[in-house]
Amino acid sequence: MVNESMLKLGTNRSCIRELFEYGLRQAAIVGKENVFDYSLGNPSIPAPPEVNETLVDIVRNTDSLAVHGYTPAPGLPAAREAIAAELSERYGVRIRGANIFLTCGAAPALIAVIRALNMGGSEIVAIAPFFPEYRPFAESNGAKLVVVPADVPSFQINWPELEARLNERTQAVIVNTPNNPSGVIYTRETLERLAALLEKKSAEVGHPIFLIADEPYRELAYDGAEVPFIPTVYPNTIVCYSYSKSLSLPGERIGYICVPDWVEDSATVFAAIAGAARASGHVCAPALQQRVVALCAHSRPNVRAYDENRALLYEQLSAFGYDCVKPNGAFYMFVKAPGGDSQAFSDRAKEKNLLIVPGGDFGVPEYFRICTCVSKDMILRSLPAFKALIEE
Amino acid sequence: MVNESMLKLGTNRSCIRELFEYGLRQAAIVGKENVFDYSLGNPSIPAPPEVNETLVDIVRNTDSLAVHGYTPAPGLPAAREAIAAELSERYGVRIRGANIFLTCGAAPALIAVIRALNMGGSEIVAIAPFFPEYRPFAESNGAKLVVVPADVPSFQINWPELEARLNERTQAVIVNTPNNPSGVIYTRETLERLAALLEKKSAEVGHPIFLIADEPYRELAYDGAEVPFIPTVYPNTIVCYSYSKSLSLPGERIGYICVPDWVEDSATVFAAIAGAARASGHVCAPALQQRVVALCAHSRPNVRAYDENRALLYEQLSAFGYDCVKPNGAFYMFVKAPGGDSQAFSDRAKEKNLLIVPGGDFGVPEYFRICTCVSKDMILRSLPAFKALIEE
């Protein structure tokens, strides 16, 4: 009576959501302060103050019909120009407003790009550890997700494994840097080597292999780490960006796709993405948030709290004997599960009301993920549980 | 290099958008006051004042993390409960919050329902005149759109033509009442006859044929016309609603799907819809607008201006000799093209800077659509052009 794969997608909850909801239930039983929830990547720092001030100012001082009216499908010209200007200025390149397509966040952006590139059963390559939703994004839209095993423990790229998976059916490789779940940023060296490999393979297979840069964490970098702008390293890069983390607006569904002019057949790729967005129900990105972005494209989050949490967790867990990947971006830390089975370890942790996400869905079952977008208080309260678990 | 059907969808602009953009270019040449643009169905009455007041109040007085944070995929419990309570109260039925799934407007709502019901090549039946986007919504997502010719000139339902198109591959019939483009509301009698036919056919084919009620114009009714709540007439009805017109928030992308408990296997249908939404990039509906809806679910637009425009246009065009369908809902009027070819007539009108939409894409090539969500001034200025065109 209904489509089985859609039913499965709607029924099989993500293990992250399951953990999160378990935490809510446990909190009602043992008290909120006794549950240590590291499951959900929900920003814990508020939107920069100018974002909310701008929002109120727009609603107060702009005609309601203009504020809330339909915008063109790719977005308000003012928002597209502001985003393009910010990128151009920051990276010393020429991005035009016409290269920007505003979306309801990164999820529909990625799906539009995948659908635009998928010729029917095309392969989209993801590099472990990877965001688990890439799988339904590709597979529910007729493409095939091919996973490259992780480069442990650096969590850069396992080159022979990647090369072995590139062939004439490969339409794109998705990279997510700063990375969810590892918190690692691909170095410039990694990206240059990736570019060289994709150039070589594109020539071999006779069509461009695109790079999809999934960049919701671009502004979340620590210790002065560089986050290279990938289109300057590999020309055939399509950027999917979200303001969910950079402006702490995850529920508002505002992001964009950038197809620079130097992408091969840029206008055709852009048009196919616009068509794919339409096929998935895109009309325009939320109009009020487009106006906010037009005025706040230069705003940056104050990431000090994430940085402090990261330092505290890395230091304490390492001292307890955990094998942690040192994160320099995003708001996650990836930790090797004592015993090597992160599912079993997560289950043990759950008994102590410590909620950590096993790495299986990210393609690395021996590691678990913890979110550092939590309160410092909760971290301090949770440390005895981490200590007990490794000593058991 | 890219998917051809997506490219086609992104390249073939809708004729409505083409006309609208032609109007903008002409305005720069002949002056804005000399272009009579009846092309776009963009609300011309502002959001009810309490909507913007509520919006500012939420941003000012609620914690930023809560306002802009992710919500559960089906929506904030408060928004789901408020919508359910409003429907229950108004129609004397029992709709629960759990029956409501908030979406980024009606377009992704319709696509989620179509994808949830499509078993691969399933048939979705639309009744002319119909909203042209139904075609890409169905066809880009693996279903087949089957069109029932219009019942001219009442624009209710042509029964033999509908019945002839219902078979074992039919998963749903979409109705849009009040209708875009005709402005006609299906009477209770029509809906009861439709329900009886679908009951009979469902029994014959051995599975439910769902009714998809696409209802963005539900609140726009005139002359005291009744807009029946279709789930009370036909149990297997799934409602797709949008606040675009009822709260004049078209750019904000906020709407919902309602799957009442009395739909067959309601929970399964709901789960499949949730999965299909996820497969199309749904994470949550814009969080701030969800909060607005939670507090303004009872707000109604002041439709007096639409009503006056409707009366004025109907009276004047009829006096000139046009054969108009008298609209009692939405903000459109459907008019028979003198000569019977609405494309040719629209082309002639364009020469007089009068922009009217030919009915071919709506499935009725002998009629054209005019939007009544325009200014009264523009209507008055445009009347000589309408008069001249029919006299030529």
C-alpha cells in the first residue's frame, strides 16, 4: 500500500536520534543532571547577536509582503550577491551571485547536487568516516553510495582504497571537512593530492569526476587551522554550505550551493541542480532568513566554548587512557572504543547514562563519536563515568 | 555529464515565470503603470498583523538556541498540537498532533506523499484544470501523472472521464479546491460523489485509492461558500496544506501534511511520508515559522481586497463579452479565450502589455488564467486593454 523503501526510511530511526530520545526518557527517571548526553550535534552557542537584531529589524521595518513573499528559486539577488562577495573577498577568487543557489539547508543541497549528477545508478563516493545521511540521500534518489574505508588513525584519506573505487560510473566524491564525526580538517596537502588523483581519473574515464564539498562546519576551526576553500584546489568542486552551525540557525533551514564559473559547463551544472531542486520540492529558501544572510554574511560564531570543551575532553579522556583523534574543527571528537567494538562500548556507557554514538553508521565501527557542543558542566559531571568505563 | 531530465526541469522555465519576467523588462521600457501583470499568484494582502508581532516577540523573548534549534522532523509538538486543535475544533473531528507533519510548504508536502505512495510507475490522477507542477512532482519521482479532462464550463468533475482513468495502478487522485487556476470550489455534492466513486473503485482494485487534498487556498472563499474538510467526506484523504496564502507567508515555506487516524493503516502511511520527506532533504520545517504557526493557527487573512477584485473583474470582463467562470475561492479567475486558443490570445494580449497565463499547462488550452491578487488600480488601468482585445 505504501512504498517499502520510504517506509523503511521513515521507520528505521537513526541511532543518534534513538540515543537522544533515550536520554530524555532517562532524564525523567534519574534526573537531567545525571544523564550525560553526547549524542546530538545541535549547536550550543547562540546565534551571533546581530543575527537576531537584524531579523527583528527586517520584520519591523520592511513591508510584510516583501519580507515574506516568494523569492526567485535560486534566492534573493541581494543574498546571492552578499554570499558571493564574502567568498570572493575571503578567498581571493571571483564568485558571482549567479553561482549561488540558496537552499533549505545542506540536506536538500546535497540531494539536488546528487540528483543533478546521477545518470541512473551513478556512483557517489564517500570517504569514511562520513555523515550517515549520505546513504539515503544517494540511494533514495537512484544513485549508489560507494564507501572508502577510513585512513586510521589520521582520518585523512586512504589513497589506494579511494583510487580503487574511482571508475567510469563515478560521478562525484563527497568530502566533509571539517569532518563530522572525526573533527579532523583535511590538510591542504591532502586536498592537493585528492585534486591530482581526481584530475588523473577524470582524464582516464573521459568525464569530470566532481568533488562535492559538504561544508557546514567551515567556520568551526581551532588552533589557527586552515580550512582551504576547495574550489581553489580542485576546479570541478561544487560547494554545499549551511548556516546551521556558522550562524547557529539549524532549525531555520538556510544554506546554499555554489557552482563557480570555472566548473566544467558551469551553467549546465547549475541548471541541472536547479531542476533537481525543483524535483525535490524546492520553491525558495525561507525568505526572511535569506534577508538575514544578505546582511550577516560576514558574521562569525564565537566558537570559544566549543574550543574549550574540545580541549577539556581531549585532555581528560587521553589522561584516562582513551585513544582520541585530536580534533581541530567542527564540534565532534572521535575516540577509539576500548575493546574495539564501539557498539558494545556504547551499550555499556548507556548503562551509566553516558550517551555516545557508535561509529558503525559513520563507516568506522571501532570508534565512537562524542559531540563537544555541550555544556562544560555536563562534561565535568560525566568524567567519572568515562573513567569507570575504561577501568572496567 | 548531468542528468538530462533534471537539466530540462531547470532549463524549461514555466510560462508563468517567463511572463512575469517579461513584465519586469517591459516595465523598464514603457513604465510600470503601463504593464498589467496578471501572471503570478503572489499574495497581495500582507500577513495578519499578529503574525509579525508574534514573530518579533518570539525572537525577542525566547532563548536563541531554542528558537532556531533543530526541531523533531515532524515538527515542534506545540505546533503540531495547535494545528490539530484548530482542525478538530473547526470541523468537529478528532485530529491529533501525531497526525500532523510540518513541511517546507505544499510542494515538498505533495512530493513526500507521492513518493510515499508510489510503488514504481504508480499512477497519480489529476483533474484538469490542475496546478502544472503536479507533473514534475510525479514524473521526477518515478510516478505517472494521469490527467482527467476538465468539466467545462462548471469546472467540477467530469465523471466518466475520471472513472475511465482509475485502475489497479492508481494510487491517488489529487484535488485542489479552491482551485488554481479556476477559482472554483468543489461542492459538497461533488466531493460526496467523488468519495462514492473512490470507495467503489478501491474495492474493485483491492487497495485504497487515496485522495490527496492540496489545500493552500482553503481559507480563501467568498460569498459564504463552503469549503468542506475532505477527510470528513472521504476517509482515505491526506491533506497537504500551506500557510503561503492563508497567512501570506509564501516565501517562508511553512505548511503541513495531515494523515488522520481514520486513514487506512494511518501510522504506516505517516511513516512512509516521513521517510519520503527525508529522502527529499527534509530535516524540519523552518523552526521560527513553526513557532509562529503554533501561536497563530487561528489567524485568518483579510480577504476583502481579493473579493473586491474578483467582483470587479468578473463584472467588467463579463460586460465586455468575456465568458468567465465565476470564481468563489482562491485568487484566480478562468476565462474563455475569444477564438478558443488561449496561447494565441495571450500573445496578442502581451502586445498590449497585458500579461495573462494561457491554460495549456493547466490542461485547458481554451481558457486563460488571471490572478486577482493584484492592485485595484492596476485592474482599472487594464480594462481598456481587455476591451480592445475582445473587440479586435
